[in-house]
Amino acid sequence: MKIPVSVKGVLLFGDKALLLRNERGEWELPGGRMDAGETQPQALIREFREELSIDIEPVDLIDSYEFEVIPAVRVRIVSYGCRLRGEFAPKLSAEHAAFGLHGPDELARLPLPEGYRRSIESWAMQNGM
């Protein structure tokens, strides 16, 4: 069985990470599955535009791991550290309920998968935070 891949991006503003709240009430990193013919960075750029109407640049691969989204449904998460290109004026799509900027002290209290938390902490450390 082939496991689908979901490409996620960590975008920091100062010491806060950009997160989206999904339909399950959990917080997650922006991103999603690749379309046919896309590279992972191309998919991530497209997903940020679709989900938030902002432009990013994927800078560095952070992590790759399997994640059980719901019981018996697995996905491979590939996370990248990103930089904002242009203005930060997000417009939330109908795909998510909310977006927010969350600092390291808040992450442990949020309903946020551990792998996303690790990716945020890793990218923050790589950027001297």
C-alpha cells in the first residue's frame, strides 16, 4: 500500500509560528498533497496561496515521518522551513476554520500533532530562536 505524502511548511514571524485550525479542531501547519507533476516545494507554494493567499519560499527540508491522521489512515508528512515573500496579509480559505500565530510557550497547550511541534521547534532553533 502506497502512503500519500503531505507537504507542510513552517513559517515564523519573530518567535511565532503560523498555524491553521482544521475541521477536527486541531492546529496544523499549512500545506497539503502534491498535484500530478509538482515537486514538493511547488506544492507547498501552491498550498500557501490556496489556503492563505500568501507567497512563501521553501528554504530547507526539516523532517519526514509517517503520521496517523485518524485511526487506520496514515500519511507521510514532509515539513519544510519557509520564508515569507511579499506582504503578510492572509485571507483564509474555506478549507480551515482559523489561522493564528503561536509562540513556543503556547505549542504544548494546543491540540497540535507532536510531529508539527517538532518541526516548528527545529526550524526555530535553526533560525536562532
